[in-house]
Amino acid sequence: MATSAELQARRVAAVPRGVGNVTQIFAKTAKNAEIWSEDGKRYIDFGAGIAVVNTGHQHPRLIAAIEEQLKAFSHVCFQVTPYENYVSLAERLNAIAPVPGPAKTMLASTGAEAVENAVKVARAFTSRTGIISFAGGFHGRTLMGMALTGKVVPYKKGYGPFPPDVYNVEFPNLYHGGSTEQSLQSLKSLFKHTADPSSIAAIIIEPVQGEGGFNIVPKDFMVALRKLCDDHGILLIADEIQTGFARTGKLFAMEHYGIKADVVTMAKGLAGGLPLSAIVGRADVMDASNPGGLGGTYAGNPIACAAAHAVLDVIDDEKLCARANAIGKIIIDRCTSLQNNSNLNCIGDVRGLGAMCAVELVKDKASSEPAPELTSALLKAANERGLILLSCGTYGNVIRFLVPLTASDDLVREGMDVFEAALTDAIAKVA
């Protein structure tokens, strides 16, 4: 049996360095919210494969659905010989997505594909080319995805030029001094100096920024954005790739705002670990493309569709939206307690929706200066103590908590105990 160290040496030799790794822990088995490495060590998983296994690793209902479909067929290509579970999944997503009905759904394989196709349908429907995104946003690693993404390193540096007619404006990051008014002014300035609203096909936004630092869109800004889009005939695209499928305590994060998008992109938690994404939008928008203009060889794979049906069943039957809120409360309460600890001066902000929670680490609370070195040390210390954590943020100083929603309260509390101990270790190391 190869050790993780031996596998890491093989990985360095065989895999490009551009494919980063958060840890050097090589997974052998996983169950619910725990992972065991090739070395036999147990880890509590607070990453969930980057918000993918919201229903936990190896959920028995997903396994059963996958096995049943695999016995029938694994691939025939929907564009050649269509199949029922693609259609029925589209019907389910049309009924629950935060878009005005009637809705239609196209399935793809990855989040980046979902974003690319959302841009395509927006341009086809509006006969416009411009797309607006936000600083700190993340929308994928394809050329269009990178053009939309509001963070240069590591995503954009060295990969340009990017597709034209993409405009990045200020995000209302409240902790770092942003506001709804400033972001709206950024949009008004763009319309006045750079691109007329009549040239803009769509505005794309994450209700909670993922890679950008789990920054939550203020409700008044989202409402104003919806009105601005309506006033100018611009489509609103909600990127729910990381926020979707019960993660924020609602099936979709847009439900927190009481408004609907014209198009919603989905992936990650949709199929519980199998590659599947979806673009759900108003039927008139989705029908604007000509036959053959949308699709993909593996898009809407039948095994992934079967898994997605099981995921939706589990979310409903096991009340995972409520579980997300309960898990989030445990995490936020503990992090707030640490933030209020007079002996700690490194937790600048605690934020979250449901079980999409984060802490922003700073050198001191007074200056709010980001502390990426402390963040890196914390990740390493957590790994050493048996906890998998992920970082994010424009400054690389945010710890994000993405616990599988099937985790027990006891396991979440155990993980938070490890987090607190690892934070103490990291503070001592960087002092």
C-alpha cells in the first residue's frame, strides 16, 4: 500500500503544477462527513468536495440510484437517443428553481459549462453581447469563466486575452468598506463611460461569493439589481453553483431575497459527487437558441441524472435545509465566541447563510489587515489534527466551512473543537 507521501511524489511527477492541491492527504475511503487517508488516518471533512457532497459521502440512496441506472445503460448521448431521467430532472428543476415560470432546463457536466451556456442563451435572447460581473466573483476556469471572474491570481494571470464585452464592477463587500450605494454607482459609471445599458445582455452574480470569501449580497442591493435589469431589458443570472441545494438553509440562496433571476446556473451539490450541472431559465430565454446550439456529448449523463434525483429526494426527506440552519448555528455561535474572546485579535468577521459559513482572519481587528500567513498555518495545523478545511477570499485570508449537511451535531462540534485547537497552534506558529 502506497503512503500519502509516496503518492504525493508520484503526483508531482505526473500531474501539472497548475492543478493545485489544498492538502497532501490522499483519500482512500469516505463516509458521510469523514474521510480516511491512504495512511489510515481519519479526517473530519469540513470541505464536502467544495460544497458538492451536501448529502454526505456515499449516501446509500445515491449509491442505489447509481447502481440501478448503471445496470440499464451508462451513456447513449441525450442528443442522439434521449432518456426519461433527463426529462424528469428538467421538470423537477423547472418547478423549484428561483426563476419566473414557465421555465426550461438544459443539463451539462460542469459549473463552467453552465456559466458558458448561460451567457450564450442571454446573448441569443437579447441580441446583445455585453456581460457584467463583480469583483471577487468566481465563475469558472474556461476563457469566458475567467473573463467573468473578479480575481487575477491564480485564475487569470498569464491566460489572456479574454473574450471581449465583459465588464467587472464593484461588489458591495460590507466588511471591506463597500456598500450598496457604491456598487450601484459603479454600475452607473460603467453605463455612462464605457457601455450603454442597451448593449448589455446580462448581469451575473453569486448570491454568496464562493472563492471571493463567502461575501453575502446585501438584500437591498439584490433588489436594486433586479429593478435595474428590468428597467434596461437586461437578464439577471444567479450563479448558484456553490450556494445551491440546501447549502444556505434554502434550496437556493435567491430565496433569501424574495426575488427571482431570469437564469440560474447550478452544479456542485446537484448530483452528490457526479459531474452534472444545469442552466434553468425562463422558457422564452432558454428557447432563443437554435436547435444544435446547446448541448454536449456528456451533458446530462444518465447516471448523474439518477444521482441528482436521489439528491433531491434526500434533501426533501431528510429536511436538509433545516439541517443546514442547525449546522450553521453551531459554527457561527462557536466562531462568534472566539471572535469575542479578548485573548484573540485575529477574527475580523464572522458571516454565513445556513451552513455556508466563514471567518475572516486579520492581523488585528482595528486595522482589518488580511492575515493570509495565519490562514495557511491554520489549514496545515487543522490537517495535522485531523480536520479538512478550505480557504478562500480575494486576499487568501478567509476560512470557509462547508460541512456535509448530513453530519451529526456531535461531529460538527468535534470539528469545531479541532478548529479552535488548530487556530491556537497557528497563532503560536506565526507569532
